[in-house]
Amino acid sequence: MELYSAIAKLGAVLVPLSWRMAPPEVAYVLNDCEAKLLFLGEDFLDIGLYIRDNVEYVREFVVLGQEDVPLVFLKALSFLTGRPFIMP
């Protein structure tokens, strides 16, 4: 839920994907919407590896899992705004 709020505050657009989609389908959607940033759960790293080699626009992958969630949002904000991330 926090991810939805953070993306809205940034003025970005959230493109939800189904966990039932095959990796080529996910890559197609990401290329079609020209996604720049992809959040994925650590259970979906195999799809992330496929996508990494088959998408044109995604420049940053953020894996959600054991990492501190607020830190993930700070890194994403840094990426989307172009301002450097400085560790607190």
C-alpha cells in the first residue's frame, strides 16, 4: 500500500502486472509502457533475470524483500528525481 502512495506523490504511473504472466508477457508490457523502474518481490527474481535482457527502457530494478522498505523508497525517489541518494 505504501508503494501506491509513494508513486502517486512522485507523479509517476503505476503499471500493475499479474504474477500469472509469463516472462515474455511481462517484458512486452514493460516495453510497451516504456517503464523506467521495476519493483519486484524476491520470489520473482527469475522473471527479473529474463526481463533484464529483454526490455528496452527499464534502467533500475528494486527487489522488495528483506531490505528496509523506507530505504527502498528513498532509493526509488533518488532514481526518479535524478537527485543523488545519500545514506542517512
